[in-house]
Amino acid sequence: MTETILPLPESSLSGKTALVTGSSRGIGADTARYLAQAGANVVINYRNKAPRAEKLAGELRELGVEVLVVGADLTDAASVQAMFDEVQRAFGGLDILVLNASGGMESGMAEDYALQLNRDAQVNVLETALPLLGEGSRVVFVTSHQAHFIRTTPTMPEYEPVALSKRAGEDALRERIPALTQRGVEFVVVSGDMIEGTITATLLERANPGAIAARREDAGKLYNVSEFAAEVAAAALEPVPADNTRLVGDVSSFSAE
């Protein structure tokens, strides 16, 4: 990162524990970094990038926080349960859960993989984490404008299955807000445009050359990974908006429902 962004005040998360799904690279890794810079102990979750996850953990430990690295396939309930068992043993509980991992653009996956990961797995991760989430804790769900507004604003055909599955995941999680509120757990959705430098953007560009440039021109600016991650990290601490939604960047080309 060329400039140092510190989205959260120093020590504002001291003594807290945060888990970020899909945090060995990209938005997840930068979000974990910002949370650690604010003093949080961090759980780095990865699916198959163990060396990257361990490298990030080493970097974050130098900030003086505790870091746990846990590999888990979020579409496998037993794997998810084992991850939270490890978190409980290491930290006793969880204050911040960032649901960042998503997918569906990958080739060679089952037809319903996007729905499995972006809806079913998100709900299961939350349900499995609930016993660890005490009063005053917070859940942050990361999505895209293309998914959040899919019912009113069409997206590029290559991304549509992912967008629909992510919106289904958002809806399923929102249904749980009353139950979360009863437990004193806050919930917020952070939605951003296409993010420069992410795997999704790269895969979309491959499938539809020029798509990202066209989107950038339309939006005026696209956030990069570290800029968007700063918004996700801020959502873990700043007051939750009344509609439980933080829209990042320009949304003028999307129709509200």
C-alpha cells in the first residue's frame, strides 16, 4: 500500500477479537490488517492459501496483537464448526465477525456453488458463530452494488448468477436481524462497486473485456482493495445506519428498490 490509511482510531479495538472470512488476501486481508492496527486480536480464515495467511499473521503479530490462522471450507458445516471451536479455545469469544468471503465466478465449480457459498454458507457461518457473539458484538456482511441492487438494476450477464446469490445471502442474513438484535448483536451490510484489483474484477474482465473500464467511467471512480477494506473495517466500529446498510461510493447509476 502506497499510503497509510488508518480507518479506525488507534487502540479503538483493544481487547476485542475479530474474525474475517476469506482474509488471506485481497479485501479480507486488508480488513484484518486495519482491525489489527486498531488493536483487535484477529482470526485469519483461508480456504487454501495457508502460506499467504501465515505471512499476514506474522505481519500482524508485529503490531502486538494475537493472531489465529484457521483454514476452513465455508461450504462444509463440520469445517466451519471446527473453526469456531478453535476460536473459542484461543479467545473465548468473538466481538466482530466480517462475512467477506464470497465467490462463484470460478470455473469448474458445481452449478449451485455460488448459492452454496454466497447464501447457505454465510447463514451457517453466522449461526455457528452465534454462541461466541456476546452483547455488543457486530456482524459485517460485505457485498457489491451489483448484487445489492440486482432486483432493480441489471448487471453484466457474466456476473448475474453471483449477484443473485449474494443478494439471496444478504436477504437471508437480514431476516435474522430481529433475532440478532434480541441478543444485542448488531448487523450491517457494506456494499461497494466493482473493486479494482480483486479476483472478481479480474475474472469479469476476462469474461467481458472492457467491463471494468466501462464501469469506472460510469461511476467516475472505482475504489481499490485497500480503500474499500478501510470502509469495511470502519463498519465494524462506527454506528450502524438505521437501514443496516453502508453504501460505499457513488450509487447514482443504481435504482433503489
